[in-house]
Amino acid sequence: MGHHKLERFAENLTFDNLFQVSYAMLQEDGFDKKGKWCDYFGNGNPITLELGCGKGDYTVALARLHPDRNFIGVDIKGARLWRGAKTATEEKMGNVAFIRTRIEMIDRFFALGEVGEIWITFPDPQPKKPGKRLVSPRFLECYSHFLAQGSPIHLKTDSQELHEYALEEVIKPNGYPLEYATNDLYNTDYEGEAKLTQTFYEKMFLAEGKPITYLKFRIN
């Protein structure tokens, strides 16, 4: 393991905005902030999750744009989360937190109706394992355990395959309300939030000339 990774893992333990809970602890004691995130943030503002947040650049950017909302980035890679947690700490951003866990376990961290929005930005498209896609029925069922009624889910990806899968095999067959869909976001007249900030990977894909797809839908 690289020296920098070890340093980052050690520094992660010092961040008040980064929560790392082992599977054993979740099984035995649960997560003490489940249903009590308003106490942590010190307000009752809506919570937005970014799933598979990587370095947390999108989570932090959204939090800068919306100080009246709370933002939580989720990823399993501690070395990546270090960047977002450090930036939010240095900038004293009280509306940002991060959770290190597998997305399969995310419903253990939030109570019914506690989350008001989900962003899924450039996830692994899992071309050979559709069941592992973060917009598969399996995961959407998981999100339904904590997503407030009528709350949106956003999917941004460079993968046309993942976009079509979500739209044609998940959203439409299940009758989920679809608010917006495009397979080339930056060649539309769309002026909403999906264009306000870009992830590290999004900038890279755009530089390569890849179109960015976007979906906004609801599951309840």
C-alpha cells in the first residue's frame, strides 16, 4: 500500500465529517445517527446523497451552491473520500458529511423519509452484471427505505448502455415518474442543476468528446 494512502487513512480518522463503520458494528449496534442526522447538522434542512461519490468533488460543489441543504457523499474507497472530507473541513462546510460503506448497506444509515434527493454520478456501468448497477431494481428498492415521498433520483453517466438500461428496463416498465431524460446533456437547452457543476470524470469525458447522459426520475 502506498505511503500517501496510509497517511490519508490515518488523517481520515481525524475528520469529524467522515463516518466509517464496520459491518460488524452495523450488525451489532446499528448506526447511531440513523434517524438523527438533523442533530448532527444542527438543522432540519433536506439531505442530498451522492452515491459512489469518489473524491467528493460533486458533493462539495453542490454544498457550495446550496448552503440551505445538507449533503452526504458515500463511497467505499477511503483514500478517495479523504479529498472531499479534507476540503469540507478546511472550508468549514457545516452542511457536508461523508460515509465510507458499500452502497448495498446504505439503508442502514438512514431512517424512513430521511433523505430528500439522490445523485448517482458516473457510476461503474457494470456491463456484465446488471444487478450491481446502482439504478437496478435491487438498489432502487434499497433507496425506497429512506427516500422521502416524491424525492428525485438523478443519474449522470457517459455510458449510453447504462442510460438506456435505466430508462428502458427500469424506469418505463415500472411506471416511475420521469422528469427529464437526455442522452446528450450539453447539446440540449436544459438549464437545470445537472449543468451547474461537473465531476472530475465528467470533465475528462467531455474533453474526450463523449456525450453525457442525464436522467431525473422518482420511485415513489
